[in-house]
Amino acid sequence: MAADVDIEASGLLDGLEGTARQDRAELIAWLLERGFSLEHIQASAAAPVMLPAYRVLGDDGTLVSAREICAATGIELDVLQRLQRAVGLPRIDDPDEAVLPWADAEAVRHAKVFLDIGYDLEDAVAVMRVLVESLGHAAAMMREAALKTLLRPGFSEIELAEASEQLAQAAIPLPPPMMDDLMRLELRHSVETEAVNAAERAAGTLPGARPVTVAFADMAGFTRLGEVMPAEDLERVAARLADLAHDAATMPVRFVKSIGDAVMLVCPEPAPLLRAALDLAAAAANNLPPLRIGVASGAAVTRAGDWFGSPVNLASRVTSIAYPGTVVVAESTRDAVGNAGDFEWFSIGAQRIRGMRAEVKLFRVEPARPAGRG
């Protein structure tokens, strides 16, 4: 097929000169020999080197209209448009224009499963949005790792295209079983948390509101560190904190998120969260700048994996005033713990905290010392 195409006249070499122009011409001829049409290559003019990998990952260049997707899936057009926006696809003004890759349409089609089992549209959209955000982070990390594996000095575009295709072929079997197992694991943990809250809901509390304990941890001096440390090293420091927080967050404690140089943990019970916070502080002492950790308890609402409510706000504010290297606990958590757990408490008095109507009594908590040691 390459012999029948005038590559020079195709427009695919415009703006390229010298070795880059020759490299691209050889790539286009190679793609044509591999069965890619000129139109398909032109549609991907910005990155034709990745076309073989795209094909392995499900995109063969087939384009369909929104109306065709609706007919094939039974999804109403307005519902399809909501789901497309939820997964980050652009809005298409003409539903009859064939501009959507069929592979992307297939991904949206799976959202119909949530509607079929009884989710309302808003919940289905929220689930898809969270899935895409989470998978987007994983895909970005996989891409970075893949590029480190692939890129070699002096690689031609054909060599890069071949290597990308081989890597995609090797990687494609991994996500489905891995994601299935991880999703089942997270669903089991989520169901365990719901079981704890059944009595609370039976008592008539607000739907979705539940008593939880929340902790934030951030690194003291992180901003100043950013002034003297390269961005790559700074990112590794923040990632190390997230790793340590994941290690500390064993059930029933859950890792919620990392926000720059801070992490958030939540638990339906206060004592396990305090142990996790103290473990995190101890682990970070040998690896990171000193942590400031703030803890508070109260009723909060979860939405899309995040948490909202007064204990979230209070824990964040307590963190901001804690001394480096300490775990500081609001009175709400101290009262909830009572005599449970092996902790030592030190009152640090009542503090005026921004956003709180009244002063908040605060306590520093440490692991209990073994008997006979002072």
C-alpha cells in the first residue's frame, strides 16, 4: 500500500526537516505496510508513532456518532452525554457526526451496568468520575514507567513504535484481573464499614452521616524545603509520606487521599486511628521532616471517596497549629477514646481555632510507656 501513496504530498511531513523528516517518512511507510490507512495516520498526525500501541489498546481508528452509540447500547442521548463528560470525553454538539472513537464509546457503555442495577444517574456519574480519576493517576504512572523503559538515545520513530506496541501487548493482560481483585477488596472493606453504621441509621441519623475520626498529617517546613530542593526530589519526599500513610492505614483505618505534603486518614473508631497516627509519626521520624498530625471526631458524610463535615475541618485546623513531631487531638476524640487503647494524654489547654465558635480543648497523645519505665 505504501507504494500507492505519495507521502511527500500527504501533508504529514509539513514542518519537518532533515533527519526528522526522513524518520517520519519511513515511519509512515512502515505504518502503511502494517495496514494503517492514510486517513487514519492523518487523523493522528500529532502522534503517529503511537498508532500501533493504540491499536493494541483497542483503538483501531473506527469512528462512530453519539446517535450510533445510543442505538447500540440503549442509552438515551442526554444520559450518554452526561456519562461522556464524567469520563473526560469532549462534548459533541452534532449527535450524528461520526467523530467518537468506538473504543471510547465501549468504555462509556459499561456505565450502563450501574444504571441497570438500580443506580440513579447522579450516582452512576459520580462513580464513573471517581473511577476515571483514579485510573487516570494509575495510567499516568504506567506511562512514565513505560517511557523510562522505552526511550533510548538515537531511537528512530519506527523503533519507538515497535517498542511501544510490544509493551502494550505485554501490559494489556494485566489490568483486568488486577483491577477485579482490587475492586473486590475495596468493596469488601466498604461493606465492613457499612455494617458498623447499620445501628446508627436505624436510630434515624441523617442519611450518609456517620461518626468517624479523622486525621491529617503534614510535613513541617515543606514549603521552605521546596525552595532548596529540586522538584523531582520534593515529589519523592511527598510520595514517601503517602507510602508511609498507606502502610499505617490498616483496617479499619482507611487512607483517604494525599494533598501535596499532607495525607488524610479516616476510621469509624478513634483508637485504631490514633494508633495509626502514632505509627505514622514514628515511621516518618527516620525518613522525613517532622510531621504535624491533627485528629478530631464527629459526624461526617462521605461522597465519592472523600469526607466532609466538622471533624474534617477541625482535624485540618488542629494540624496547622500542632508542633512538629506531635500528634494533637481535639477534645471530641479524647472523649470518644475514653480509657480505650494504650495511650498517654497531655492537656495543652483550650485554643481558639479559626472557624470554630468556641475554644477547643486540645491534647497531645503518645504511646503508653511500658510499666516500670518513666
